[in-house]
Amino acid sequence: MVPHLVTALTGPINELEQRILESTPVIERWFRLEWMEHTPPFYSSVDVRNAGFKLAPVDTNLFPGGWNHLTPEMLPLAVQAAMAAIEKICPEAKNLLLVPENSTDTFYLSNLAQLQRIFYQAGLNVRLGSLSNDIKAPTTIDLPGGDSVTLEPLLRSKRRLGLKHFDPCTILLNNDLSAGAPGILEDLHEQYLLPPLHAGWSVRRKSQHFKAYEEVAKRFGKLLGMDPWLITPMFNQCGQVDFAEPHGLECLRANTDALLAKIRRKYKEYGINEKPFVLLKADNGSGGRGILTVRDAKDIDQLSPKARTCMATTQAGQPVSEVIIQEGVLTNERINAAVAEPVVYMMDRYVVGGFYRVHADRGVDENLNAPGASFVPLAFEHSAQLPQPGAKPGASVPNRFYMYGVIGRLAMLAASYELEATDPDAEVYE
């Protein structure tokens, strides 16, 4: 279920990791039963932090934009998962329309080229339809490494969306809709739109996601007989904050203070000699923008004008009024002495690969999704695929990436709960 990848972890296996590895058959059966009841997001990526004593997701992206960071060896896994996902939705599909962000960044466009490659190998004609008013005719952009992408203007009829001489069965969004859903994407009742519009950041909230994740983690913790806190970032939320004025900071102070106190109690319970911290983030997505590390509620009163300006709007320029206060999870992983965190990539219910986000200028308690970050692909651990003939049971190297795949899938399952709960056309889940 999870690729056998080499990770940056080289130390001894700790108790939490051991418990997850030993429980593989139980875990896989549990996931199988969950996916019989719930529909996974079409694709997703999850940022994971491993503090040694705690392993938790800190962000779940339903419009992942880093497919170009997966190695060529991972593509067959992604292609198989793409086939499974498409077969469930539209088995007769032959045309896929990919609608991207309005970005000319070559890293992002390389991600689109990789997605096109994956779905082409899955047996689909794939073309890119741009929401940008600047794209008035097919526009080809050459990329480093010899790839290129062609952006085309979208054409909307009464009930369908497509391109000139291209009528797709399925429309795949690689645009997180932070600025809201454009009208051209609404009321497409004859086509499959993936992910659905209510997965976009104009509707979605991190606090809703982590509330769903808490429920998933409680049930998973009960299954394994473990404290769900070991895999869960605690959080609070404030709904009416204005960093520009400033207004609503008393809510932030009170909730930050309360959360830090809860973390301190947990640290004391487990004998952890670290100073707790929290992260303040825009509740409706930020693209890595406007994230603050806070170790004391008093720090909120002393925010610099620059920090307030940074927190006041999201990446799409939308004003921030809702803030999630999330328990900070340290990362104890390093690549070339720089702080690193694993990112798990999934399509349908399958883990298809991963890489490390690395930031040489950030600390173990800071957000790494920031300018200056780099990405290090993970390689397959060929020596650990099968035990050697005559080897003793358990002699093969354990799949250390497996636990990241488990956390990634727990977050993906939480996202499916979350989307069911916010779907305007569905009943709320119990």
C-alpha cells in the first residue's frame, strides 16, 4: 500500500514507529473498510512533521502542485492510481481537461507537465485550459529540461466546459480557488469536476479539516491502543481577527494561552523537555504565506508591522479574518544539515510517492513552506523490497516511509469526512 522509500531517518526505530510497523495488517484492513464507506479525494498531498515523540500532519493540500518533485521511478505508481481513480468516476473517459493556477512559474508549470504525463500514460488525452484572461489563443511555454506546456482559452457552453475541438468527460482542477470559484466552473452538471468546488479555499477551512482529523485519529488510536495525541496536532480557532486594525487579538491571546497550557501538560505527561510553541495560520489556506511561530501569548501583542501585514492577507490577496492556532510539531529530520519535513503524495486512496521539503534558513520549530525552500526526491529502497533467501523473519530493513504513508492516509481520510460534511448536496456525516 505504501512505497518502500529511503528516508532521512537513520536512528533507531522508536516506540511509536514500532507500533505502526507491527500493526500493518490491522491498519491496512481498517483503511480498506473506511474506503468502502468514504470516497477519497481525487488527489492530495500531506506535510508531515516527525518530532520523534510525535508524528503528525500539519497541512493537507487537495490541489497538490509539486508532482514534478516525484522521481521517474514513482510514475508507474501514480499512473496505476490515476487509472483506478478515473475508472471509478468515468470509465469511458478519453478526454481530461486540466485547469491550472494562473501562474507562469516554471516549477509550477513543470508540475502541470508531469500531471499531463501521468494521465496520458493512464490512457487519456489531456489538455490545459487556462482561467487567465491573458490566454486568448493556444500558448506554448518551454520549460527547463526540454518539456513544454500549452495553455488554451476555456470555452463555456450552457452546460459544459471545454476547449476548441475538445470536449472532456472530466475536468481536473489544479487551482485551489483561494480567490473564489469563477462562474465559468459553476453548474457543470454534465461533467465531473474534480476536486469539487467546495474543496477550494473559498469554502474550505483548516479548522474543519483538523476537527475531522481529530475524529479519525481517535478511532485509529483506539484501534492501536495508543494516545491519539501522538499523531494529532491540537488546535484552536478565532473567527473575527483583523491584523491591520488590529482587532480580535484578545481572542488569539486567550486561545494561544489555552493551547500552550494543554501542550505543556502533554509534554509533562510524556517527560518531553522541549518548549511548546504554536503556529498562527490563515484558516482558509495561505500557500505558505502569513504563518507565525508563537511561544508565548504575549508575543501576539508585540507583532511587528511587517508581521501584521504578512498575516493580513492570503497568497491570493484575500483578507484574513479567520485564524487557526495549531500546535507546533518539531521536525527532527535533516538533509545536508538543513531542516527537512516529508511530503506524502497520494492519488485516489493510494500513496504514490514523496519527497522532502528542505529549508536551510529555518529552524526545527518553523514553517518550511516559505521562499528559499528546496525539494529532495526520495528514492526506492531496493534492498528492502523482499527478504533475502534464508534470511531470518524481520531481517529485512523496515519500511520507514510506511508510517508517513499511514499519517498521510489518515489526513486524506479526514479530508473525505470534511468534504462530505461541507458538500451542499450531501447529508452531513455522523
